[in-house]
Amino acid sequence: MLGRFVNLDAQYRRPSGWLGRYIGRDMARDHQPENRWTIDVLQARPSDQILEIGFGPGVAIQALSTIVSTGQIIGVDFSPTMLRAARRRNAAAIRAGRVQLLGGEANNLPLAGERFDQAFSIHSIYFWPEASAALAEIWRVLRPGGRLVLTILPRELWNVDNPDLPVGTPECRPYTGAELQTMLHIAGFSATSIVADPNPAHRSNYCVVASKDVATSNS
């Protein structure tokens, strides 16, 4: 049974082939509440430079591209299957220069430092094998005063309906909000908070928000 969980989590971590395409369609349909919630938390401005790590089928980027009219949204994902799907979904915004989608890994972002006003990730950090290094990379590419929004299903709510099931696998590590706050402080973020939907029907409407100190500079 555990092997089946691991194999499926490997596909959610890096969708590929026909199963990856199916998972991408599943994400696009089932993660709509979290996408809307995250965009509300971001409160993006038209001129923002925004980064998404692990964009999957590109649904959140598509919605944000209608808000960010003079800035740019850049996405990084290491699944070629999701990169193709997201480029199709965002083709018009890519042609207009409002969106750029890149292949890459969270712990080695192919981006210059201090470029972004905001960064976010939705249901992705569980699958980062070097999450602490990835958070330090996100800190690097954020401008002083920039924000990071991590949308997760917190570990304590992972299996509330079936508490006997295992929590996580070798491919997928859930975190509590408190664990992420500690990791973010270690990565250099100066302030963190948790924003959670009080409606128990939306357990994944849960964000750990972090800020990069305005006084911080890589220069």
C-alpha cells in the first residue's frame, strides 16, 4: 500500500506522461479554492514582479495575469509536462510579455537576485527535497520588503478523516505552520504569520506568509 502512495506522490512531485497530464487536469479542477485564496492573500498590484514556484498547470498564473498588467509573472517548475501545459494555458499572456515560464528547481532558481516583489507556491513545498535551501533561494530573489506566500495543507490537518493513514511519504513531506515559520526565519525572513480560512470545508486555504527585511541587501 505504501508503495502505491509513493508512486503517486512521485507523479504529483514531477508529473510526466499520460498520468502526469491527468494529474495536471486534476490539479486545475480541484485546486481552484486554494488558487483564489492565494491570489486574495497576495493582493497583487498591476506593476508587481511576481514569482511562482511549482506552477503545475498554470491556473493561478493565468488568473494573476489579468491583474498584473504592467509588471510580470515568472513561473519555475521542473516538470516538462507541466511546463508545456502551463505554456498552452498562458499563451496569450506569454506573447504579451506579462508571463514567462521556465524549467528549473526550487533550490537553484535560474533568476537574478532581488528581482521580485512577491513570491508564492501552492501545494508544492511538500515535494521539495531540499526545502530549506529552496527557501533561502526565494529569499535571495525577493527584493527587500518582498513577501513570500506558501499555501499548504498543514500537517495536522492532513488525514483528519482517516487518522490511521500515514502522514507523508519519502516523496512528500507535509509541514505544520510552525515548522515552516521556523524554517523561514532560518532562511533569513524577518517576519512570518499564518492566514487561515475559518471555514473547515477549506482546510487548504492556509498560508504561511513571510517578509524580507527592508534593510536587507545582497550588495
